[in-house]
Amino acid sequence: MRSERTARAQLDEILVSRQIVMVTGKGGVGKSIVSAALALRARELGLRPLLFELDAPPRTSLLPDGKPAGDDVEELAPGILGINQRSEDAIRDYAISTLPSRTVAELLFENRVSKLFLRASPSVSEMALVGRVAILAEKHGADGPVIVDLHATGHALSLVQAPAGIMKVLRGGVLHERARRIEEILSDPQRTAFITVALPEELPVTELLELRARLRELRAPLGPVVLNGVIDDPAPLVADEVVAHLETGALKHAAHDLRALRTWARRAARESERLKAALAQEGTELLTLPFIHDELKPGALAGLLAARLGGAS
Ligand SMILES: Nc1ncnc2c1ncn2[C@@H]1O[C@H](COP(=O)(O)OP(=O)(O)O)[C@@H](O)[C@H]1O
Ligand SMILES: [Mg+2]
């Protein structure tokens, strides 16, 4: 399909030219797997990407033949760097880098009350995080994008709003200046792109459309949409009457399952169409990734999806 090709080309262009690629969408839609697939695709394009995970649970690697990301940036698989950023570390680094002396910062951070305060203030913790992404992007930006696997939907919004939140409180000074610079990077379509991911289900699609509307209001540069987990109509050639007939005989249970599966697939198709129609209105491209039936390890799954990003059928 032409539009799929356009979407793939756009995605490639984003990987090649942006410093920061934020991956966002409802929980469970495949953000982590898609982020890993994007990193693999970026490597395929000759880049050296950095996969930025955030407080990820300990797990096996998201990359084929890779190792799980740790607390510091390291090479997870040949040509792909990665980190599992702990937000607490990000907040501490932010404090250290912005306060007059490291000792003061550490004292402050070790103080239980201020620690609670820092945690409780969303702008501070989000700013710390986005600041960390920006620093890594500056360091690695020339070699490839930092691909950020964000938490669920609301997180992207709070990250985008963090710099303004800081600037409202601190009217001047180093922190204000830094927040201003980061806001500039996050809203610069030459440097940043937000890739939104959905599944062909009602809530993820609705949430994605709302999220995109909000991000647009906040002037975040939006990239193409990834519709993950798309399943073709199962057994499209078996007519409804045949299924109905089978349901009366010995194959009753199998026929029942088949009917349920088809109902599910049709509902998914309706949601895909709803998403496509909404995106067509705003001129946004949609890239679909298939539902993979085999139970694969995350790395193998990401590998398959990366091949699709490259145009494999
Ligand atoms: N295209 C796909 N086909 C089959 N399973 C998938 C696909 N994409 C993701 N999954 C599975 O769905 C689950 C959620 O994916 P994950 O990337 O962890 O989502 P998120 O990061 O958005 O919460 C995982 O078990 C993952 O292996
Ligand atoms: Mg995840």
C-alpha cells in the first residue's frame, strides 16, 4: 500500500535525522517492543541508536542476542546502545548538576524531606528525566537517535509540559535557561518526533487520538502513527453459513472459537478503519505492524517487527 510505504519512509527519515524519538501510547500497546524495533531499524540504516528505557522491570533483552539494559549507558547489542534509566538517578543528577556544589546537592538529596519534595513535584522529576534525554541526545545525537520508551499516555504530556512548569516557578537563572533550551528541543521538528502507538481496539485508538490532539496543542512534533498487533481476518474464505453449519456438528467447539475470533477480528478491523479515517483528515500516515501469533521472546519479536519497518512482508 502506498500509504504504508510513505509511513515507512517517514519513519526512516525520522530515525536518520532526529535526535530524540519519543514512543508513546496506552499501556500494553507495544511501546517497548516497537521502541526496540525502531532501534533495530535505525541500526539497519547505518546509525548507532540509543534505546532509553525508563524504570523498566528487570527482564530479558528487548533486542535479539542483546542484553537487558542497565543503570548506565552501554552497548546492548552490536551497534545499539541502551540504558534503563532509574528516575531517582535522573533526579539526583539533575540536582547535582544545577546546585552550586556537589556536596550541597548530595546533602540536599540525602535529606528525606527534600527527597520527598523532589519526588512529589512532577515538573522537577519530569524535567530531570527530559534533561537526561537531552544530554544523551547531545552526546549521541550525531550517531543516531535516542529512542525513548515512555510510560503510558499521560507521561508524554507531562514531559512536554515540564519545562514550562519549571520556567513558571523560576523566572530566571540557570535552571530557567536550561528549561527553555529543553522546551526548544522538544518542540523542534528538526530534532524531536513523537511516535504514537495503538492497538486496533477501542480504548487504545480513542486514547491515541486524544493524546495526539493534546500533543499538537502543546506544539510537540508528531510523527506517523504505528498501529501494532493487526490481525488479518481469520479464515475470511469460510462463509458465515459454513461456520453456522459446523456449529451443529462434532466440530461445534472449534466452530464456536472460530466465530469468536472472527467477531474479534472484525471489531479490530472497524477500529483500524476508525483510526485511518481520523488520521486521513489530518494528513497523518499510518504504519501497521502484524500481530505475531508465535510466542516469541521480546528480542525475536522486535526483530520481526523491525523487518516489517524495513518493508518485509
Ligand atoms: N505485534 C505483536 N504481536 C504479538 N505480541 C505483541 C506484539 N507487540 C507487542 N506484543 C506483546 O504485547 C505485550 C505488551 O508489549 P509491550 O511492548 O511491553 O507494551 P508496552 O510497552 O506498551 O506496555 C508484550 O507481551 C509483547 O510481547
Ligand atoms: Mg513498556
